[in-house]
Amino acid sequence: MVHRNPCIANLKAGYLFPEIAKRRREYAQAHPDAKIISLGVGNTTEPVMPHINAGLVEGARRLGTVEGYSGYQDEGLLELREKISAVYYGGKFGADEIFISDGAKCDIGRLQLLFGAGTKAAVQDPSYPVYVDGSVLAGAAGAGSGAGYDGIVYLPCTAANNFFPDLSPVPVNGLVYFCSPNNPTGAVADREQLASLVDAAIKKGSLIIFDAAYSEFIRDTALPKSIYEVEGARECAIEVNSFSKTAGFTGVRLGWSVVPAQLQYESGERISADWNRVCSTIFNGASNIAQAGGLAALDGEGQKEIRSLTDFYLGNAHIIRSALQKIGIHCTGGDNSPYIWSHFPDRDSWEVFSEILEKCQVVTTPGAGFGPAGGGYVRFSAFGHRNDVEEACRRLEQLG
């Protein structure tokens, strides 16, 4: 019989979010009358707004006409790529440097395939699990242990360092996964911090994979939304982004990556050429209907709707953070991010998860699921209906 892929065997049992769903189901089965409210997984809850939704509808309608029908669009619609450059990057990138995808998470997985098993990786700790688990699946890391995975360099982001890591362990000729605003801590790197990240990557010959999926939640105008706002980033960074959390496209699936033309391997070949080859080989492009919605999201009215939707979720975040602080729980995030990172000193985060579920019937996300430095923390998500968020916060008073 065929042998099992040893990289899959190296994964720790259970991806974080299915494990949370499993525990929620078990609690619901044991308590059938409980009204469980989720402030856990970062899935959007509010309807796609009217103008953007009309773009999706029109995209579907056009596919039913001879003149409007379109098939494969491997790199993405030219108009969409040009519009992303204009709206988010001031027109500084050509369409051939922007690649349309079915979401940032999918892009990150394919990027790990691009660089292969021999490439060392560094990740913020805590961080979104796909950076680590995807690296393991690609063969860049060995079997996991209680402290992490062999072959993965963890860059602790803690209250002591204001959630920005010491960069001296960044590997030579490796990858550095960095997310700002960060999931799960909600911390946003300032311009000076990102400049130090770029400087470290250039000195080490490493490449930054910059996840900007939550950049449209930033309200402090002094904070950069893109790594390319920092000088030198074009020589050492790929940026991924998404319409998922900003336009409510978690179920629609649409994102993009920016791979500057000047990015090269040590041997001198262009990285963008290989990225184009990977995408065209194993991916036939994002849905044309989704891309029509993306075009609507990028025009003036669509941008207003994105601002309105992200304002709504930030309002939820303010309510949650205020409720937690009221009962003495220290928090970060929730101001320029939809996540609130709450500290429960000297507690096991899965135990805190269980306590909040049992006492309050509220689902959260245990910090330990995001990496070794997540112990003692729980993440609250602001993605929820307002009445559910307010009810959850009333219940959380039982923790005080």
C-alpha cells in the first residue's frame, strides 16, 4: 500500500479551530438548552453590504450572457489587479506584480510550496496557525513538541516586548512570517518596528511574508497598513491580503498577493516568475463572480461600505474590551484590530476556555493554540452580531 506523507504525520493532532468546534458541540450536546454565543473563530457575521453585493449579483448575471461570459483567469482579471494597485498601493505596482487568489490563507499555503522543504521559517509567537502548520506540511519542520516544532524559529511577542519580537534569531536565507495587525494579539507594528524587520531581513538574506489581512481595521493614521510603506521592502517582502474580513468575503473567497518584480532568489532568478508558474499550475484562478464583487468593493461606494463594516466590528471590539477591563482583565488589541488578547496570568488557556464556556456559554479561542507564547491568554473575536456581543459581555461579568 501507499505510504503516508511523513509531513502530515509530523502535525500535532487537531487544527485549532476544528478542535474548538468539537468542544463546542460536546458542550451543546451535554447542555441542549444553552444559548451559546461565539466570540471565538474570526468568521464574519454581517451581510455583504448592498453596493458590493450588487457587484456579485451583476458578475453572476453576466456569466449568463454571451458577451459577459468568461472562463479561466489564472492570475486574475487585469482590471481588478490594476484597481488593487491604484486603491491600496497608490499605483506603485504593475498588474504583473499582483496575483488574485481565493484568500490569504490559501496564498500562504501555496507560497510555502514555492519555497520547499529546505527553507527555514521564523514566525511571530503567537501567530495564526497556518504559518506553522503549513510549514510542517511543506516539510520545513519536523515533529512537534510541547514547545513548538523542530525547524521553526519562534519569535516571542509578549507584553514585555510590547508584542514586537527580538529579530536576532531570524534565519539566514529563510522566511519570516509577520502579520500586522496581528492575529491573535491585535498588536500593530509601527513604522520604526517594520523598518527594523525589513533591515533584519535584508541583512540575513531572508524573505518576509507579510500578512496584511486586517490592515483596513487600522484607524491610527501613523500606523502603516502595508509593508511597502517601508523603504527597502520591495527587495525583501511579499504581501498577502484579502477581502474576507473587510468586505465580508469569508464565504465568497477573494484575496491577492503582491510579488515585486525586483524580488530575486540568491541565484538571481525572479521569484514572481516562479510564483506565476505555481499559481497557473495548481490553481485556476478565483471565481469570476467573486472578482466582480472585488471590483465593486474597490470603487468609491465600496470603500465606504468597507469602512462602515470595519467600523461596526471595531465597535464590537470596544464593547468587549471595555467589559473585560471592567472586571479586571488586562487586554491588548481591539482598537486597530478586531481581536482582543486577554491575559489570565498563571492559567492554562484551555482551562480558561472551558471555564468561560461553562460559566458564560461564550466560546473564545485559547491562546496556546497560537503558539508557545500564547499560554495564559485567550483571544476574543469582534466578529458577531451586536446583540450577541452585548449579551456575551453581560455574561462575562460572572468572571469578575
